[in-house]
Amino acid sequence: MTPIAAQVALLIATAIAAALVALRIARRRAARQRSRRARTVGATAAAGERDGAALLEAAGFAITGRQVRHTIVVAVDGERYDAGLRCDYLVERAGEAWVAEIKTGDDAPSLTNPATRRQLLEYQVAYAVVGVVLVDATAGAVHEVRFELTPPASAPTRGGAGLAFTVGVAAGVAAALALGFA
């Protein structure tokens, strides 16, 4: 190998080694930033939950459970799927059970956020409560959210079966009275 070729090969090897070192440093820095961001988000959420508990109690809610797990069963094409849920708090006020969800930040506490809206609806249905208390820990606000779960007027109903049953019971009672059985 000529001296110039050796110098070029050494230069290329040095450039590759430097690029690998720079890439490794960049990856470590990015991982530290992600970790720092995750710790910040986690600390904000933890502070939000502490503040949220105080806001709930100030609004007259009694906390009956924290980080309550629940499983809902969903059938997909006839196959069972267990979906796990965990709400921030179960609360009660005036004999009514509620789920409380604590949110922090600017977008998450808003019902204009589709993900938040779907989560609250899922909680109300799955936990079979009267509503969901949405606590905006950042703004210090408590909102009572109740989804009206009645089917729209255009949706098919099962009213016919209920009506037939009621008419049948009424006819049976009338017949019993007429025949002197009652």
C-alpha cells in the first residue's frame, strides 16, 4: 500500500470511528432527555393527583377508592377479550357513586379532546356510575360529566317485547280477577 493510500485508509477509519462515537453520544443524550421528560410528566401527574384529591374533597366528594382496577369483557367476532381499566378515584357524594379522573396540562382536561371524552364515557359505562368527575388539576377546576345514555329516537328499541309482556301480565291479572282466582 502506498503512503497516500495508507493515509486515506487511516482518515476513513478515523472518520467512521468519530461518526460512531458521535452517534452513541447523541443516542445517550436523547435517552436522558426522554427520561427527564418522563420524570417531569410523572411528577406533574403525581402532583395533579394529590391536588385533585383535595379538589374532590373540597367539592364535597368522599374518596372511596384509589387507582381502582376493573375489567370489562368485550366480544369480538364471538371471541372474548378482557380489557383492563384503572381509574384514578372512585368517589361518592349524596349517595351517588362517581369515577374521578384527574387531568393536567392544557388539552387533556378538555371534553373537546376526543381521547378524554372517550375515556370518560368508557369509565361511566364500565364502572356503572352516575357520571365522571373530571378534575382539571392545572386550573384547579372540578367538572361533573354525565353522559346521557339513552338511544337516539331513530335507534331500534326493544319496547315491543316489554309492551307485550306488560299486556300479557295485565291480561292474566284481568282473567284471574274475572274467574275469581284473585
